[in-house]
Amino acid sequence: QKILDPEKCNLAGGCRRLLRTNLNIVFLTYIVMSFFDIVVPVAWLKFQTWWEYRGMRLTGRVPRDHSFLEQQAKMKSYRGDDSTADYLQIVFLLYFLCMFSMVSP
């Protein structure tokens, strides 16, 4: 099998080491982006709740805790596209694990 860029492989210490380094970068990026997929909706919900409580305090009303249904109503909608994206995140991670686990376990 021909190597597409032999100089780059030699600089990295071999093609296997280059592949391992690139996979570790992809895994790290994937983990960071997954973390943001979790944190952003929670932060948005907290911000909306805080903003509503602030508005109530400014008008002189006493804020009260939201019920579970009220919290769900304030969350971003979870559509079919979101469900598909969540499923694909799991499938892609499994794909990388199956395809490249012998290089970077």
C-alpha cells in the first residue's frame, strides 16, 4: 500500500504514531463538543429562570420555585433532528472505537 505523505509520517515517528496522535485529537475534540452539548441547554435554562426571577423582583413580586412541568416548558424543544443527532453521536463513537481501537486503545 502506498503512503500518501511519507515525509509527514517520518516527522511524526511513523505512520502508526501519526494516526494515534490524530485519533487522540479527534477523541478529545469529540469529548469537548459533547460536554458543550450537555452544558449549553442547562445553562440556557438556568439563565431563563434567573431572568424571569429578576423581572419578578424588579416589579415587586415574590418569585417562587417552578414545578417540573414549568421547567420543561422553559427548555429548548427536543425535535426529531435532535434525537437523530444524539443517536449519531453514539454511533460515531462506537464506529471510531471499532475501527481504530488497535491503534489507540
